[in-house]
Amino acid sequence: MASAAFLAAATVARAAPPPASAFGRAPAVVDAEISPNGQRIAILGGTSEQRVVSIATIDQPGLPILQLGSVEGVGIRWAGDDFVLARIAFWENDGPGYRVERNVVVTAQAKAIARLLEADTLSRALTSQPVYRVTSEGRPQAMVRGLVERGSMSNSWDTRLKRKDEDFVFTLMKADPATGKGVMVDRGTPDTVSWAVDAQGRPRARLDVDQLNHRVSVFGKAGGKGQWRMVWEGKSFASRRHYFGYSEATDSIYLGHGDTLVARRLSDGAETPVGKTSGGPSLRLVWDEHTDALLGLSTGAEKPTIEWLDAEVGAAHATLTRAFKGRDVALTSWSRDRSRFLARVSAPASPAVWYLYDRGRKEISPIGEEYPELNGAELGTTRWISYKARDGLDIPAYLTLPPGARPGVKPPLVVLPHGGPTSRDEYDFDFLAQFLATRGYAVLQPQFRGSWGFGAAFEAAGKGEWGGKMQTDLQDGVLALAKEGQVDPGRVCIVGASFGGYSALAGAALYPDAYRCAASIAGISDLGQLQLDEGLTPGQKNPHIEELREELGATSSARIAAHSPARNAAAVEVPVLLIHGDQDNVVDIKQSELMVERLKAAGKPHEFIVLKGENHYLTRSATRTQTLEALEVFLAKHLPVN
């Protein structure tokens, strides 16, 4: 009887996976950081309808909470021990509308007292407001980007005889968290993008992108003194990826030279190799925000591993890694004395949970779950695979099978290409992949050629292959799984967002026999229109347009037309679902509207859903859930599980 009851319960659980809203909720914890003195934890979380900042004082009762309203949570950081900077984003309805990021200053008692640079009329015109550093000497100050009129500048600031015609330039501002008011510390050139700052608030390094030739340059001030001097120059806009940042601890910038990471001193340009694993895939650097020192090198194909250059922080990470075996442990912040650490712990089948690790007490305490409604839910099983593309290139991928998948049973397959395309999927919980898996689908996430993190040659192999080999890499993954007997190649749909949305539409229009259906979320349909849109954002000087043209291999209008799904809509033979937010300022909604127009004219089956008040990243719970529910209905109709 007990066995029968257990089997019945298991059957019921399988028949009723968690609702779409459990996957579609905006994460309940967006970011968390421990104060420099280790006494408080600031958490940015809540719901998308009511984002909140909560301040937990360790070992003391009470949790003061500040309600921020229906805004997008971006991140949080302490400014000293008494103030928190909550970075939020919202939609500004001015003309066509645009997304704005701002830093709200919150006290340790969860009271909002200011916004950084709110009294600076010009700086309020900026759509983003990065904080480069918070000073740690004397009264903490936020070093933040501002804006100023260009005025009269020396011709020497131009790199050609042609005059650069920007009316405004970025500035480095020192803002007082207590008032939000700032003063200018350094005035950028028309090419300046960002700064690196020391603990006293002095600019040490400056990143410039030349408006005319798009070369990337780093200027430095050794010891924070003297005039700006060029310390490194990249030969193209793409070379910006070789610059990994600046460290005050060594007064050096960090550069990638092939498979080697080097520290180049500002004083004399001398270079020193750093670490032993910098040639590994998906290189990222781990920094100490208190000292600005480089602490570790994170690399890895399936999941990250870290070569620690700092034994103390490495030991804390090792303790947590042993405690959470099989999951990725990311140390997000720690107290200045390194007695307490915050960590985000996750895996493909484990939604992220945030923990406090008290090293002295040897205690690990949970402080928040990103997807609390999925606690204890049965999720899909993900593994790392590799297969051969038709030209012999090895393509890595994540494969997620439905919960309780039985050997020999071939579930229908959803191909889920990532966005970018110079991006990659991570060893992390993916709400869309797991939602599909709990609905009975196998999910393939190929890291197709052109994906970031698998070496320069692999990324370069994607140049000019939009709609070409990047697309057939996806199909080759299906064939490889079919050859192994894991899926039925005749029961496959393609779903994607952003560039993945382009891949879905291209799969339907350019390879009409490859899939049973296609769903595009905020996808691209016309490559010519995409180039036009990119060219209109900050004028002809926008370096992204040239990089995009290089990626597309845009040598002729005929090639652009051949690889644009909207211009090949008549070839579509399968049902198409399009979903797009009306506040998307990354991929304009007219990309989906154009595809709908062409599909309608050709008499092709399609559905179009407009997400009201949603941006490119699906940050609102209601519209994210709406997307999942629409996708579930669409797939159930055109790719039924049973």
C-alpha cells in the first residue's frame, strides 16, 4: 500500500509541473552585498511590481525595507558602511521613449535620501550612470559618470584633421552619497568611455574609443599624478576585449596577449605574465573591490573553475565549493577583514540561492532564493556534450532532458540558441530551458561557432555566417542526437530570444524543412534594417555598426537579403510565433512587425504577441509569464509531447 501511494504521488507530481508563473517570476533576489565592516547585508529584491531594498543587520532583529515601486532592479553596492547605492532602471516616456538607469542612495535604515547627480541638469540626460568606484579613504564618495558641454577643446584631442562634432563629453564626477551632489574630477575627451579610479578618488586609467577610426586606447596616470599618457592601443574596436581592467594594487592595466594575461605597469610599461590558466575558455577576472587587487582567474567550458591568486579568498571559496558540490559558487562580496562572505550558488537544475558564510563561526546561512516557488520542484537534468559540425568543427552544447526521462524514450526536442551572438550559455539555472524541460521537452543549447568564450579561432569562425554555418551548427546538433537515438529528428522546433530569435526565424525561412515550428522572442528579421538602426544610434561614429557589418559579412545587398528571414517569408512552411516587448530599445519591435507583415502577405501561419511595457530582457513577471504560457500553448499544438 505504501509503494502504491508513493507511485501515485509520483505520477501526480509528474502530471502537474510547477506553473509558468514559478519560472516566469522576476528573480526575488537581484543582487546582495555585505557592508565593508561586515555588519549588514543589503539585498535588492522583491517582485517586479514592487522592487525593494532590505537591510539586514547580522545578529540583530528587524529588517528595514524600502519600497522602490515598479522598477527594474540592476544592482546594489555599499558606499561605506552607512549608505547603499541601489541601481535601478525605468522607462522614460519622452518622444520615442528610452530606458534610464539611476543610482538611488539608501541609508542603513532603508530610507531613500537622494539620487546621484540629480541636481546636475546635463548629467540627468545620460541614460546610464555607472559607478566606477567608491572611495575608501576619508568620507566615502561615489565616483560616477557625468556629462558636460564640450566647449572649446584643444585640436590635439582630435586624432585627425577632421573635427569631432560632439557637443558633450563624459566626465568623472565625485558624488557625495549624503546629498547626491557631485563635483567634476576629470573631463573626458570626445572619445572617452570610462575611467578606473584609486581609493582616494584619483583617476588612474582611462579607456577611449576613437570616434573616427574606432581604435581602442588606454591612457594612464602612474601613481595618480601628472598628465594622461597612452599606455596601450588596440588596432580595432574588437580589441577592447583584450583590455581586462586596472588594479591600484599593482598600478597596472591587465591585457590579453594571445593565450597569456599580462600586467602592464603604468610607470614604465613593463609587463609581467599573470596566472597559469589565462589561456582557458571564457576567461574572467575576480577582483577585490576593497583593494582593487586581482584575486583570481575564472575559466571553463562547461562550468567555471578559478585559479586563485589570493590564498585566503581561495580557501573560503574552497570551503563553499565542498559544501555545495556540483553547483557553481560565485563569491559576490566580502567584508574588508574577510571574516564574512556572500555567495551565489546555482546549477542548471538548482535555482540560485544566496548565502552568508561566516568564516570564524564556520556557519553557512541562506539569505534568499531567486525562484522560491521552485523550491523542491523536480527539474530537468542537464549535461555537457560535444558534437561535430558538418565541416568538422567541434560544437559544445548543453542538453537538458525532462524530469524522469526514461532510457529509450525519445522526447520531442526544442533547439534553444542563445543571444549575442558573441555570448554563451552558462552553467546556471535557465528559466526558459527548465520550463520547457518540465513540459516534457528535451532542450538543446548549442554553443555555435561565433559564441564567446571558446577561443579566438572559434569566435572568428562565425564571421559572415549569420544564416549560414551558425545556423547549420544547430541542425548538426539535432542530427548528432538523432544518430545516438536520443531524439526523433522529425519532432523538433526552434525557439530563441534576441539573436536566438533571429536563428528561430532563419530556421523557418532559410531552412524550411529543418523544424516543425519556430518561436522568436525579441528577434531580428531584417539584417538591412538592423544595420540602419545601429547606424542611427549616436550617428556615423558608432563603432558597433562596423563590427556588425564584419559579423554579417555584409558584402552585398543580395547577401543581406538572402540571410534576412523577413525577405524570405514566402519560403516559410511551418507555424511561427513572434513575441516582442513594446519598450525594447535593443532590437526594435518593428523587426517583428516587419516579419508579421511579410508572413501575412504570403499567407503563412503565424501568431504575434506584443508585451505591453516590456523591454528586451523580459524583466517583468507578468509579461515573462505571459511569454511562457503562450509558448507552452504554441508548442503543445505544433509539437505535442504525447
